[in-house]
Amino acid sequence: MSASMKSVAPVEGTRSLAARETLTSGVLQVATLLHVSQADLARILGLSAASISRMASGRYLLDPEAKEWQFAALFVRLFRSLDSITGGNDELSRQWLRSYNSALSAAPASLLGEITGLVNVVQYLDASRAIV
């Protein structure tokens, strides 16, 4: 093999153990930063409270083949957008999440337990973040 044709290790996909550990950890960190309870996180991800408890103790990883994976990715995306908008001010992010929003016709936190609500909040944040 010539020097210009170096062996490149394959990139691990979203189904890898590392990806599962990363998203699971990320979701738990976001929930902690936003003061989202385990019961509320269970509703957001469509999991049982027992599964969230196992996640928190390291005995359960999110399944990339299940809907929980997509909901988790959206929840982390919500945080990243909100964090960008608030300049990393976690208290301001928590306040925004729990305050009435006239564009959403509700407090964003109250919408996250439904698929359409989670998507609408993420889209709202993405659109707000894009404004220059």
C-alpha cells in the first residue's frame, strides 16, 4: 500500500455502542440542565418511568431502532438550539421552557410529551435561531 493510500478506520454509525452511550448520556444531561423530571423525560421519549430510571443508573441505553432514539435526538436538538439562543444561560433556558409562549400558544414544556408538540417546539427554536 502506498503512503497516499492509508488505511482509514470505518466511522461508527448511530447504531454503535458508543453512539448509544453518547445519546443516552446527552439526554440525561439535558434533562438535568433543564430540570426535566424522570417522569417528564419518560413522556418525552415515550418510555416507561422504569426505563428512565434504568437509563439514569447506566443499565439501559437508548435503542437506535426504536422511536425513542428519534425523540431523544429531537430533545437534544431542542437544548442545543435553546442554549444557543440564551447564550448558555441555563436558568434563562429553564424559564423559557416553562413560560407561556404566544407563538406556541402554551408553555413549551407542556408540549414536549406529544410528538407534534416536541417537533413544533424544535422547529420554533430552529427558526428563531436562524434569525439574523
